[in-house]
Amino acid sequence: MKVLLIGCGKMGGAMLRQWGCNDSNHFTVADPAVLELPRGVRHVSKATELAVAEFDIMIIAIKPQMIAAVLPDYTFSLKPKGCFVSIAAGCSIDTIAKIVGERAIVRVMPNLPAMVGLGVSGLYANSECTEQLEADVTALIAEIGKCIPLSSEDEIDRLTAISGSGPGYIFEVMRSYVAAAKSIGFDDETARNLVFDTIAGTVETARQSTDTLEELRNSVTSNNGTTQAGLAELMRGGALDALFQKTVQAACKRAAELK
């Protein structure tokens, strides 16, 4: 397939780094500010450098507030039976349809781990999108990690609050955990390695185990031991559960407001 990526910022660039490793698709990037691209990826600075009906898929990876001004210049280069794919947070399918008309449109909410092939993306296609087009887009997104089909566009708001914004929460938890390790005497490098490897190993243990998270937690918590002492502070008054619930609820509310 021939794919046009409009915009190559942090998210678009992260996804392209994975796609660039696959020779089955041919990518063109439209972005005036791009400095470096994967080998074999074509670059254009403006729409006038493109041909009519050139692409099978057009990925919209610019900021939502730029779409109305930028997208109209590029619509001519998508094939009549091609598909628009938007990764712009908070920009609804209806908003895009007002610009491009009644065309096949897919919304995808990826996350930053796409840059290492471990992304989690939600995908919702409108009624103009054929099963084949949806399958083609799903296969493309699956190259950057897991792709979760959604039954309604509203689900994207909820998914955004968990996996879309989730790396930000986890990075902050990791930052705080590293700071705590340093507070008891570890240097920065050692603290980072201890925290990163502990989290990575714990996640993989949970993936491979049939036990619940509560059972796994209890399995490393001896009565009156060190883990119990630490958990008593972490879980005091249910504050951690309440904080995470408030976090995702605030993100979900904001995602809905941006539409």
C-alpha cells in the first residue's frame, strides 16, 4: 500500500520508525519541518508535490487545531476508495467528515510505546469504511504494537484516559520511585536501573502468571516483613486507588471535552 503521513512530530515519528522497518508499504511524509526520516521514506514539504489519487491510506498526524487548515490541501491525493486515518486526539470523525465529505474514516488512538513496537492502540472505523479497509488499517497499526477494535467512538475517550495518556502516568510514577530510591542512598544510575528492571520484571511476571494481581502482591508480602511495611504506607486509607480513579476520570472528561 501507498501511505501518506501528514505530520511527523513525536507520535507520527514514533510510529514511522516502526513502519519504516517493513518493506510491504511505501511511505511518504508531508511535513515542512522534518530533519531525518527512515531509509526509503519519501519526503514532501507541501501538497503540490503530490499526484492526484496517489495514496491508499492518508494518516492525519498533525495537531487537532491544524486539521481544518491543512487537510483540505491534501485530500485530492487519496484514492477514491482510500481511507483517512486520524491519530489526532480529541478530533471526532464528524469533524473530519465535514472537511473530506462522506469518505472512509478511521480514528486511532496510539500511545508513545509505539516507538519501540510495544504500543497499545484503539481503533474505530465509520460506516463508510469497508471490512477490507478496516483490516488493512488494523494490520498497519498492529505493526506498532497491539491494536484493539472499538465498537463506538465514545470508547476512544475512555481508552485515551487509560492507554493513550497512560505512559505519562507511568513515567511520573517511575520518576517518583527513582527519587525515593535516591533518597535512601542510591546514585542516579543505580536507582534508575533498579526501578526500571523491577517494573519490567514485575509486568512480565504478571503477564505469565494465572494469579490475580492481588494474589501476586500477597505472594511477596510476608507477615510483618519489609513489603508489608511499605505497602501499609502506599495503601493507607485507600488513597492510591482514589488517586488513580481521579486521574483517569479527569483524563476521560477532558478527552470528551476536546471533541
